[in-house]
Amino acid sequence: MALKAIGLNATLKGSKGGESSSTDKMVGLVRDALGKHEVEWVGTIRLADHDIKPGVSSDEGNGDAWPELRKQILDADILVFGTPIWMGQLPSVAKRVLERMDAFLSETDDKGRMPSTGKVVAVAIVGNEDGAHKVSADLFQGLGDTGWTVPPGGPAYWVGEAMGKVDFKDLPKVPDKVTQTVEMLASNAHHLASLLADKPFPGVEPEA
């Protein structure tokens, strides 16, 4: 069975200005590593380009972009959640996605499984300040609560020198340790997604 992966880019920069994003570069590394395992990449969603309404339901109406994005995300087997670090925290658009996924808790099937149950999430982080562990902890907690399965070996991240001015996208060479972490994360994500595709989580039968 061929697996599909999709990326989220939580940069605060919209794509209309044509400005490149370090988060795109990091997500691209994971995409390429997954490709070595013949995982089909269906695209990357740049969250800042979409009007994702505030709320905790799956459809907030009035031009809400989330219902269509939600469908694209759940159609894939692997989600690569890419995010920068801002002020040592997740950016607002990443938090918005976690808030909208809160609806999964009330959208379970007859065995208590959320729409994301059995789907794997890999986290990719970039930033020029400390915070990769704080951001990954927040993401893993929110994604775990909303049904996603996290493989070992993550997150893949790069952080520059504190108060430095060098962006990940401008590095002349990707550090070897980052490449190694990305390759291991992709391998583990592919393996776990393959196992879950063949043998889904059983859920819990409702009490009679």
C-alpha cells in the first residue's frame, strides 16, 4: 500500500510576497527523506495563506478555510507539522490548527477512535533562539490529545545562535546532525504508518 504525506508550514509569512521560508526548507528535508521510502508527497499547506477561523469546531462557517484543509490533512497517512519558533513559543497559526483539531475529541467513531487515529505526525522545527524542546513538547501534547501517533526520533529541528541573524534557509550546508535526525524521523514515520495501515488501532467496543 502506497502511503501519502502532507506538510503544514506554520510560518507567519504568507507566500504572496514570494519570500522564502526556513520552515519550508526543513519540511522539504523531511519530504525528501520520506520520498526515499516511496511515500507520496501530496503538497504543503502554508497556513498563513488561509483564513482559518478561530474556534474549536470542524466548521466555523462564513468562509472558514479549515473544513477543506482538514479534509486534505486527514486524507494523508503522515502529517509533517513544520513550524518556526517565535518568542520561544509556537506561532499563532500553529496554535490555531491545534485548537481546531480539538473538535476531533467529539468526532469519534463507534469504537471511540478520533478521525486522526492511526495517522502519524512528524514535527519539524526551525528557529534562531532557544525553544525547540518547548515547542515540540507543546505540539506533541496537543497532537497526542487529538489522536495523532508520534514516532520515535522526533522532532527534527535546527536552532541558531541566541540573538543571531543567520536563518536556516541561508546556511551554506545543512548540518550533518540535522540530516541524520531527519532521515531517522522519516524512516520511523514510514515504518509506523505502514504498520498502522496494515493493522489499525482497534478502539474500544461500547458497553452494552
